[in-house]
Amino acid sequence: MAATLSLQHTLPKLPVPNLEETIVKYLKTIEPLTTPEELERSRDLAKDFLKPGGLGRTLQQRLLDVDRAAPDNWLDDTWWISKAYHEWREPLLVNSNWYILMRNEHNHPTEFYPTVENPAYTTFQVKRAAHLAQQLLDYIDTLYRQNIPVEMTRSGPLCMHQYTQLIGITRIPQAGCDRLVHTPFPSPSKHIVLIIEDQFFKIDIVSKDNKRLLDGDMERLFLDAIKQLDKIKASAPIGILTCDHRDAWTKAREHLIILDSKNRESLQVIEDALFCVTLDSAAEATKADRKNDFAEWAKFGMHGHGGRNRWCDKSLNLIFERDGKFVCHGEHSPCDALIPALIMDYIIRKPTDLNAPSTNAIIDAPKHLSFVTDAKTQEHLKAASATIEALSKNSDCGIVYFDEYGSDYVKKVVKASPDAYMQMALQLAYYKQIGQPCATYETGSTRAFRHGRTETIRTLSTDSYAFCKAMEDSSVEPEKKVKLLRAAIAAHSKYQREAANGKGIDRHLMGLRLCMQAGESHGLFQEPVFGKSAAFLLSTSGLFAGDNFVGTGFGAMYPDGYGINYLAGGKTLKFGVESKFESKVTSTREFGEFLRQALRDMRTAVEQTLPEDQRKVAAKL
């Protein structure tokens, strides 16, 4: 087996796409969003942009120089994290961070007994938290030994760099543009942070003779920290500040650091921790009610109880409720959510040992991380709480759970890509609800290239629009509907392949615009349709089957849009949907119903075109 990072040197750099090809593709993608007159104007502007001596030629040459100077990746080395994430000043909660709702254990208890140390917590909650923290630490050890297999596709290896950008990494607020606190790989940190009742505890992961602990040791440390709650002088709930507007958190953090040196020490311990574990002490665990689209639990995953008991800047947070339910929550900028999702899918497979062994080693007690605050800090906390309350009240979350068929049916009966099929279902659901198409983003991976992250797959096309219109027209025959569905799927799959091969358009157009100098502009970028085509009212991303997940999610990009993360299981399709209550045009619950109906309508159309014997087989899938 090749070592985890052993094939990195074989990966090519992300290419700078051909200028003419990008502009041709761009013009094609805007067709469903424009009038004939607007399209013709954009075509004329494109000709001017591409003409010899035109601005487009100049910008392309500048971008090629950026590529020559980049050691690994012209986008990631130069702009990506700052432009895509760190310059955006909105709160991380809802707007940027992701969440994963993990399944319960197969023998999950139905009764939960309070701990002796504090009745606000349960024994199973602590045992499961300790176990999964240990499972993650075991995975990290395997990663540090470079024994995580290199992910492969038919075309070759994928970049594994993002696996080095998740552990021991924290985003810190800075004026105008945040930064990541990087630790080396492997991280020298030997601790995690436990968060309970808004208090932070440093938990060592090794004994005094530098040996790894067992589940029982970690459980004992967690219980020890819980016991300390009655003895320590509680600090103000500083974690709330990480949920605030980034500029507000910047000022609050600077004030804390200047106020007292202890604050810098505590912040540094949190920021250098491998990851955070949270034990939630709410009197009642949130409901995981499928009949309500898991709305309450999805909201808990998205922002918790008003941002309490969180450190939103941390790349990885394991959160446990009183009944042992487990949510993973993370900051998005250092790596894409697929990587932690793969890790969570792995660590959850081993059940919790209710009689976990211990080493009986000598271990340092949990250390409470205190903060010194003043009246100004209290003002910052009050303002942050108000921001979080407004965010959470406006966030309309849910998990659309569809088990009438899954990816097995799509592959065996429709004989199509499940991802492309689900994208067409999302297009149809939106068209059913709104009555018109919208610019749509799907995450495309560029990990075939060194330090590759993502590229936009523009799902909306003339083919997808034609399919949606036909599906809503009762006069169109099923054969025509299915023919248009297949054409739309083919167009989407072609765009997906091109994006994966470094031939998408959005990152290229972004690079060209960033190469413009003061005083330079072009009408192509100023046309209203240019902005409209990149205003992704449907922001979507697919992971994998996700049988160990109840659902996943992230926030909508726009006030009148949807954020949708989906899982294509063999028998079940799950869509984590977020929109805004304040919007007059969107509704997560209504969209969920339209989505279910879209999936039913697509199946009906497909089966109406099948011979009778195949229809009987399809009905069983």
C-alpha cells in the first residue's frame, strides 16, 4: 500500500484553462437566464474581450504568470482560502460551517442514567464521547504514520493534502481577512479540548510517560472535568464570540488578549488542540423526528443552543447530547467537508464498549482554561448573543428523507449517474416551487491535481431547463420527458467531467478578474447576467451513500436561496436543506415536498417507458 502522501509528487498542477473555451462555455451556461437580446449583447462583449490585444488576452497572460510562480496550485497557493472564505466577514454559524448528524449505535440505549459527578450529563453520553474521541485519535495516529490509503479513481490517485489540513487547525479572526493557525503535520499537540457548560478544559491524550490512553482513561478524564464544574470559578461563555460577525470577534479577541495574559494562554491551548469535544447539558435532548424532517436536530447541528458550548473557529468539533446523539460540526476553510465526512464514516463503525478498559496510567487532571473579562467583554458577549439569536431564528433547516427508492434504482433501472439524476430532481423541485430556473452550484472536486479543492459545476443548462418544462407539461409524452431527462443528465455529466479535469469556468473567471489592475474593467463582467449566473440560489453538494449519517447540511448562499447537501444511499436519498424564514419565496418544508414529488414524477415517467416485465422488476427496487 502506498503511503498516504507518497504520490503527491506525481500529481499535476491545476491547469489554467484555455481562454476561448472558458468564454464559449460561459455563454452557453447563461442561455437559460437571458433574453435573446441580453445573450447577443454578452456575445458581442465576449468577442471584444477575446480580440487580439483585448483585455482578456492580457489577463490570461497575467494568470499564466501567477501559475508559473505557484509551487503547487495557482488558485490554492495564491487566492482560494482568502477569497472564498477568510475575507467574508459574516458569522461562521449557518453561513459557512457544515454539520453532520450521525446515526445512533445499533444497540443504542433507550434509558439514560445521570452521572454521579453531575446529573446534567449521562453515563452513556460520556462513554460514547470518550470512545469516539479515542477512535478519532486512533485514526489520527494512522494518518500520521501515513497508513491511510491513497484515494484512487480510474484516472489515478487523488490529492491527499487536505487530510493534513484538518487536525490541530483553527481559524482566527483578523481585520479584513482571517488566518489559519497552522500546526506542523504531524501536529505536535498532545491534547484536545473538552467543552462543558461553556467552560473549556485541556485534556491530555497521553499519559505522563507519553503513552496513548484507552477509552476508559478518556472517560475518567471527562468525568473528572465534569466534577470540577462545582469547584472552579466559571468564566464567561467566551465561545459565543466565535459565532459572531468576524469583525466583531476580531475586536473582542484583541481586547481579551490585551486585557490579561491568561486570555492569550487559554486561547492558544484551544487553538492548538487537535479537536474539540462538546458535552451538551440541555435538560432535554433535541428531537430527531423524521415526521418533522429532523428540523429540530438539524437546527442543533447547524448552530446548537444559541451558539452555546461551541468553538466555531475549530476545524473539527464532536458534539454529544444527553441521549448520546452525536453531531460533527466544522469550520470549512482548511478543507472541504468530504474529508471529515469520510473520517466520521470510518470512526463511527466500532460500537461503544460500556465497560471500556483503562491503562491505570498516571495522567494529568483536566485543566480548566479560565478567561479574565471586563465590562467591555460583557458588551461583546451581549452583542454576539443577539447576532446568534437572529441567525438561528431565521434559519429554516431540515433533512428531506426519501426512502421510496435510492441510487440502486437509478443505476439499475434508469441506468444513469445517481448524482446527475439527483441534480435534475433538485432542478425540477425548484421549478415546481418557483416556476422558473435559477443559477445552480454543485461542488466539483479538483483533487486529481496537487492541492486541488473545488470547481463549480453549473447544473442549470438549456437541457435541464427543457426537461423541467416538459415534466410540468401534461401534454408531453413520457418518452419525450425521459429523452429530455437523459439529455440533461448527459450534459451535466459532461460538465462534471470537465470540471474535474480542470476545465471548469468559475475558478478561471475568478482568476482573470483578480488579475485586473486598478482602472481596468470590461463590460462582459459588468453585464447583469454575469452576476446573475454566479448568484447560486441553489447551492448544492453531494457526498456519498452516507448510511452512517442521518443527514448533513450547510447554509444557503443567498436570502432567497437554498443550501442543500445530499447523500445518495442505495435505498434512501437524504437532502439536508437550509433556507431563510424571512424569505417570501423559499420554504424548506415546502421545497422538501416538491422534491419528493419530483422524484416520484421522474420515476413514473421512466417506468411508463419500460416494457411490462422490466416495470415489474423496477417496482421491487
